Amino acid sequence: MTDNRIRIEDLAYTCYQVTDLDLMERFLVDFGMKRSARTGDTLYMRGTGPAHHIHVARLGATNRFIGGAFTVADRAELEKAAAIPGASPITQITDPGGGLRVTLTTPNGHTVWIEHGADTLPELPTRRIYPLNFYGSHLRPNRPVRQKKEITPILRIGHYVLRVKDAPSEVAWFRKHFNMVPSDYICGRHGTPGQDDTMAGTFLRLDRGTEFVDHHIILINQSHLEGCHHSSYEVLDLDAVTTGHHHLVNQGWNLDAGYGRHYLGSLIYDYWLDPFGNRVEHYTDTDLVNDEYKPVYFSGTVEETTQWGMSPPPSFFD
């Protein structure tokens, strides 16, 4: 059987409209990103990896989420995207980084860009990772930890979360058109395993068969709200999460929740609110899964979504 789904390579970036680019840049630098480019009305921020940018902020009269972008390997995948009903033609990207793009709209009205051929940048240096010395498994002999109190570098964007009013249609659309499969589910109040229409949240990962991939690249949440719940960025290790946490506290930015460890995906997380109310996450130590992984149908309490650490506030689950 031929698989005609678009083969996503990775998540590229999320894009927001904000009322003050200088303020956004100041926050994102403290959060661990660096400027890649800036035009009169748009700010492009990068991590240490080769991606030209992983966060885009456009100047506007209001603060809102604009959309998310995924990369594909070649033009043939773009042509598949352009054949989806309602898709734009393949267009040249005139923004910094360049490349080609197809613009799609999801059933709930969210913008998704499928892109190929953007410029890459030299990777930025980072410190070595600090393994942990556990009883019976000492991974750091003669290698002391010397973590400075400083900005923790962002490596890459890992996933983002959409809030939609009709989650089943959104999940079905992503699964139909892209190489994505569910990892885990958050059940509704009367959720029944195997019945997608009862799911409050569906974690979707890239479908690469036996190859291990991140637990999710996108999460679709049923909500009375719409937009992006959060964008999530990987850092080196546990010391990077905690160092970044204390740096942001010292700079006076707004902590949302953290640090702690999620139940689903097992990520060690630290959530912050940017100056415009957008939630962003530092994370490390996510689950890696393949096609042998069996989805969990989670129906626990709000408190049980966190294994340890600071639990998210009630507004987190709107």
C-alpha cells in the first residue's frame, strides 16, 4: 500500500504577532535564543543548532499566535502539500533564510507552513552534557559539574501544542496528511480507550517505524480556547533546566510552572510566560519511542499530570 502522506522531517518554528519586538527579543535572549535576523517588522531567533530560526515574532497591533512551520526533505513533498484542498501554490520565501513554502489551513483555522530549502547556519558551541552519577551506574567519573549561573542555551524547538474547539477533526487532518501517529492520549471525563472522539488531548509523533523519535512533535488539545498553548524548546540537561530557571527568576520574568517532570512523555519541564502572555517551555529528557510503543490513555487528575515538582496552575488546563 502506497503511503501518500507528507513526510515531515522536523518542526521548524512557531510564529507570533506581538506589539514590541525589542521587548520580545530581550526576553528570548534571557530564555536562551540568539538573534538570527531582524527586519523592520520581524524578529528571527535561533538556537544553537543549524536551523536559521526557531522562533519568529512579527510586529502588529495585537498579540496573537500566527502559525507553525514544518520542514520536508524535497520539492516532491511540497507538491503533495500543494495538492491538499485549500493549500496555496508552492511559493518562494522572501523572509531571511529563504526556501520554498506551501501554506495550509487546518480544520480549526490554524495556519501550518510546509517548507523546504531554507538556509542553515553554523552550529553554536555549547558546554558538554553533565551525566548523572547514580548508585550502580556512575557516568561521570573524575568529571565534576561546574555549572555557571547564566543563560541556558536553547538547542532547538521540539514541539508545540494547539488548542482547538474540535480536536477530533484536527487530529484526523494531521494524521491523514502527514506521517504522524498518536503516542499517548489524555482522556476526557468519560474517555474510553480507542475512541478518539472522547479524547481531550492527543500527542502526535513522527511515524518512522522502528526508528526512535521524540514522544511528540505536536499535541492537539480540546479546549474552549483557540491558539497555541505553548511552544517547547530543548536544552542540554537537568542542570540547563535549573540554571535557566534561576536566571529567568533573577531577571524578573513570569514563571508559569516548573520545574517538574511530566507523566506523559516524561519530559523535565520549566514553563514561562513571555511579555505578551505566550507560554514557552524549556525541556530535557523526553521519551524516545518507536512503533513498538503502546499508547497510554491517561485519565488521572490534574495533579497526576506531574510526577514531581511544581504543578501547572489551573489556567494551564484551559
